Amino acid sequence: MTLLFGACTGTYQVREESRLNPNTAQAVFAQKDRWVDRTLSGMTLSEKVGQMIVASIEGQYRGNNDKEFLKISRLTEEGKIGGIMFLKGDVMGAGMLANHFQSVSKVPLLVSADMEKGVAMRLEGATEFAPAMAVAATGDSTLAQAMSAVIAREARAVGISQDYAPSADLNINPANPVINTRSFGDRIPLVIDMSSAVIDGLQSNGVAATVKHFPGHGDVTVDSHKALPILEGDRQRLDQYELKPFRAAIDRGVMSVMVGHLAVPKLTGSLEPASLSKTIVTDLLRKELGFTGVIVTDAMNMKALYNGSNLAEISVKAVQAGNDILLFPPDPELMHDAVVTAVEQGTISESRIDDSVRRILKLKRWLGLDRNKLSDLTRLQEKVRQPESLQLADKITRNSVTIIRDRNHLVPLRLPLNGQVLNIVLQDRQREENSRPFAEMLGRNHTVLQFRLTPSSNEQTIQEVANLAAGASAVIITTEVQATNNSILSKLSDRQIDFVHTLPSRLPLGTPVILISFGPPYLLDEFTEIGTAICAYSSSQQAEEAVVQVLNGEIPPAGILPVTLRASQP
């Protein structure tokens, strides 16, 4: 490879209107462009279909004999892919790969990644931000816009020009196993404002935003990576809830929309995934909502769609439905050949392919890739993970810590001299080996003993922990349990659940008990016996540090709950 250096109380703060022209996407995709027309007219059918396929690769250094590197290089040179997406790696490795693949591509590649939490979500060495729900909990969409501006600048430094974000899904179902804290919440005005802020921050800094997962993935009970979710709402319901953030994003000028792999039977009359449905992609999104930009599928390797042997079939259906980009196929060449064959056999018209390629080329032109497709990696360290970016990330995390309830006014934590805190870590089935620095951080100001309860903990262990709790000056239960199988608590054992429910009654009267979620807030609604509950939305070290600062009274608990809970009274 050649290295080319080329509902708590509070108010939401609404941004002043962005300078970004809300008609940007409409204008970009409506205008004629000589470079686009010239490039399109010079393409073979094979090259046109290739523009519609985005393959995945890990963004790390690969030698010239690496199998995956050679495959993607060949597909790029042959024009069988039009873009790449990075799954993981590091900023320098990804930048080197992006420059290499761009250098061997006849037409500029669209380099992309899912960067909901920043470039660091995929590539080491960049700035890591809090998840969307934490950003929303700050109540300040100017922070969301500033965050996405940093993400865009770091992305372009690496050579990435499309972000598969923001998620405009309303997380209506607390047991949603796939969206949850990736959503800005369940309040329509808040989700619209935060999504608009992210769109503005990305696109005003040269990165195409991709609003997802159309027509709305927030009220499902199944993870589309594992099976097909079903959105049960009818058209009236979708107009009232799910579609509103997408309409707003389109009006805002978002460049791209990702269609989810979920069934909407009351709209389509079947269990066909939305991503394969012409009713959803073309009739609803393209025609009725008037979206003129680039439509991209969710990853084509997800089990909601792909069963291991149907890639050719779903590839053709995705194009017939009206998608422009087919994302992350398990076999890009098989997908390419299937679509080419469908055109040659008359199943898909070549004009249909031309329509998609024209939109893709217009997006690449807007991104400036026709003029400069290489990144100057000699200046990478000047552009990523800068002190001001890290400070912004810390500010968002600190401002997101939310007191869900504090009936006995335990925050900030006040302990007697020589008092001891028992930190009970409630671990789920998938994270039994997880360790966190929370107790160490809290131990700077208090004496802390940490004990872990896992689903395999027996009754003797439970009783031992209960005895320790009875002798403690305060008990803090921490967890990061995620929803699964349409249940918030399914990853916990019955013993764990019963222990938390009964703990306050086992302790001496007046013993402070605090429950903290370093994940979704919904679990806090299941244990209302505990009068003080805090949510940090994330298990990052920054989130744990921020919670410790709140407990110590060093910073105020400024977060505003962005979802509806039953027991959310302070």
C-alpha cells in the first residue's frame, strides 16, 4: 500500500436559526451539473452499478499482501464499488486506506462511517462523545451542533465525508433493544431540534448527514441485527409520531436518509422490510415526503434482511424499491453482479440506475471530492482529538447527568466522618467480567468497598452483600444493563431483581441508598423503592467521573430527562 499524504425540572435551550440554508439538499440535487453529466455518460453499466455499493473494511494499516486490502483495491479499480465504510481501526490507518483507495479509483469514493458518538466510535485516536440521549439530556442543542462540527472536522481530516447519523428515531418503547440511548429521546420537539443541530453541524463542515432509521425504529421490540422488527403503527400513528422528525430533517436539507430493516405491515400490507418496499422508499419517502437526496439502506448483512443465501435477491429488491446506496453487503461483488444481471435481463431499467448514480455523483460533487479526494495526513494530529474538542466532550457529559428522583435529598452525598460506602455493581448476563473505575474515583473522597452481583450469584452471596450493606454508611448500586427480548430486566436474574427491590427494607432506617444507571434510564423506573436515582446514559470513564462529581457536590446535576418515566419526580 502506498501512503498518500494528500422529566426533571428544567428547560431546553433552543438554538438560534443556523446559517445553513434549509434548502441545501433540495438545491444540490435539483440543479444540473456538467461534471456529474460528463462522469455519468462516461461510465459503463458495471461502473454505474458499482457507484451504488458501499463496502466495509477495518480502518487500520494493512500490508500489500493483505487479503481484504487486495479485494477492496481490486473492486475499487474495477469500479465495482463506489464507496467504503470504516467499522473500526485508528485514524492514521483509516486515513492511509482512504487515500490509497481514492488514488486507485476512477471516480471519487464516498468514504463513510457510523459516527453517532464521534469518529472515536469507530477509529481510535479521535474525540469520543456521549450517546445521543445524553446529548439531549443537556437540554442544549447548541452543544449538539458544536459536537457534530467537531465530528465533521475530524472525519474530513481522516478522509470520511458521510456520517450515518443522526438517529431521528423516537425511542417510544423503553425495552427497545437496538436504539435506546442512540435516540435523542421520545419528545418530538426535542428530537427534531437535536437532529437539526447535528445535521447543521455536520453539513456546514463538509460532511453529509444521514438521518435514520426511516420510517422510525424507536417503537420496536426486536434488534434488526438479529431478526426482523415490526412497527405496528398505522399511517395516522406514523404521521403523528415517527415521521415528524424525518419530515423536519428533510425540510432542514439533510443530504441522505437511511431506511431501516423493519416491517410496517399497516402501510405495506405485508412483512416486507421497509428497505425493500417501494411503498416506503419511493412512494412515501421519495414522492410524498419529497426527499430528493441520497437514500441508503441499513447494512445489508443484518439478519432482518439477509439469511445467508439471499443476497442477490435482496440486492435487486433494494434497487427496485428505490434505494440509491446498498450498504455493507457481505459480498460486494456478488451484489454488484446480481444488479448488473437484473439490468441486462430487463428486471431493472438502466434509467433507474442512472437516477441513483446521478444523485450519488451530485453528493460527491457537493462534498468537493471531484476537486480533492485525498486527505493531508501530515496535519492529522493538528485536527483530531484537540484540547478544545475534549473539553466540549467533557462539558456535554457533565451537563447530561440527570437526577431522576431524589426523594430524601441525598445528593450531594453527605457522610459521617469515617463513613463507608458500599458500591454494589449489578452486572448482566453479557458483562459479567466488566470492571469500572467508578469506585476508585468515588474513593478519592470516601472509603469505598465494591462488590459485584452477577446473574450467577447464589443466595449465600446475596446474603453476604446484604450484611455488608447493613453496616455501610451509604449504599450505591451501579449498573449499565441494556434492554433485550422486549424486557428491561431480562438480563438480570430473579435473585438480583429481588435483592434490589428488597434492599431498602433490609437496611437500618435512614441508610442512604442511591441507584445509578450508566446506561438507559428505564431500569431506574423498575426499582421505585429506591428513592434516589441518577442516570448518566453511558458507561464511559467520563460519565463515571461526572457522576462522582455530582455525588461530591463538585458540579450541579444539570441533566434534563429526555424520555418519559413513571417515577421521575425529584
